[in-house]
Amino acid sequence: MLSVVRSKNVVPSDDVTTLAAEIARLRADGMAAHEAADRFDTESRAAESFAEARALSEQAEAARWKADHCAARLPILEQRLFEAKGEVARAALAKHRRTIAAIYPKLREALEAAVTIQCDAMAAREAAARECGEGLVFAHIPAIGFRGLLLPEAVRTWPAENDRTWAQPWAAPALPTRPAPRPPLTRDDLDALKTRPLGDFSHRVNQIGAKPSSPVRPAPVAPTPAKPRPLHKAGRPGPGERRVTFVRPSVPISSDGTDLSRIGDILNLPEETALALLRNSAVTETP
């Protein structure tokens, strides 16, 4: 015979694990009670006496009551489980928010310090360009400003390139030669200037004290625009070289600084020079 066990009306604590286990137990008990009720009904109909049939019918009714009881309690426990999961989610959300809130002041302080240092680096480079010229600074002082995203991959690449560049020995470039001083004018030079038609200057020399007349100036001649040189098209790079394409004009590409880059020039440059130009966004690497 099936013994009817009273179900507890209250779960000790609304713990998610405890509620889930209680719901699984109720479902299993309800299924077992349905099966028991069907079995008692079958045995009652096959009983040999009325007393035995009545006893089996009572057991079937008790089993059906237990099945109904389990079915009635399931929605209550499922609602409590839903609320318990919500509380767990809210507690987890509050925990992670506290963690991130504690990180934020450190991140803000670090970023503000990084911005200050980066502005100092940019101001120092601008001061160098004002004093030495953009060409010399571009060729000899790499730009150390960080323009990438604050991600591990980008931050690893940036110090690796800059550390290698600044660790190499560097020598100041040779100073340009100063032109020889002009010799003073001789008497013959002054006499030649007096007879040379130079507009205002000749009138001031020949007619000192006289009112200068309007000089006759030749009609201006429009300068003939210089024909741009053809683009450089270098072949395959040699050992220790990189093949790059210039995307910025007027970058010195010769040792004396007379040849300036044009957009589209393809050159094979020493690896150090090519890396410096890549960091300054003056060139792109060409396969």
C-alpha cells in the first residue's frame, strides 16, 4: 500500500538550489502519485471482496489527492524560484558595479596623467620644430605620441618600436656650411653702379638731393612653372631595406635635402628610416 507523506508547506530558505530541488521532487512525487492512483483503481476493480475494493479505492483517492497537492504547490514554488533568481542577478550586478566603480577613479587618474604627458611630448616636439625646422626634426626625432586604442595589442606594439628607436646611439647631423662673406665694394664697383640703369637706386646715386622721378619698370613676366620631376619607382628592396610609398609631400629624401618627396614616390629605404617615417604617417609599406 502507498503511504501518504505530508509535504512541507514552507521551504527553509529561498535559495535557488533548494527551490530547484524542491520543484524537481514535487514533480516526481506528482507523477508517482498519478501512477499509484491508476494502479489502485485497477486492483480495486479486480478485488475479491467489497472490503478489499473499498480499501484500494481509498488508497487511490489518497494518491490522487497527493498528485493534486503537488500540482497546486508547483506554481507557488516556481514563482519563488523566479524571484530568487532575480535577487541573485541583482546581487551579482551590484557586486560587479562596485568592482568597476572602484576601478574608474584609477583609470581616470591614469588617463588624465597620460594626456598631460602626451601634451608635454607634443609641445616639446613643436618647440624643436620651431627652433630647428620641421625637416630636421622629422628626420631625427621620432614622434612619441600614442594615437592608438588603449588595448593590450596596441600598447605592446607602441613601446616596442619606441624603445628600440630610442635605445640606438644617435649622432647630431653635420651643420650646414656657412657661405663665404661678401667682399666690400671697390671704387670701380661704385662707378659701375652709377652707370647701370637700376631704377630708383641709380637715381639716388646720380641725383643726390634731387627729387626722384618715377622709375620705368619693365613689365612683369609670369614665371614659368617648374616641371615636376617624375615619380621614383624603386624595385625590390635589398637586405636591411623596406619598400615604402610616400603619402606626404616635401619630406627630405636625399642626404643634402635638395630632393623632396612627392606623393606616390616608391623608394627602398634603410629599415630604421622607414620605421621612423611609418610612425610619423609619412609613408605606407609597399609589398
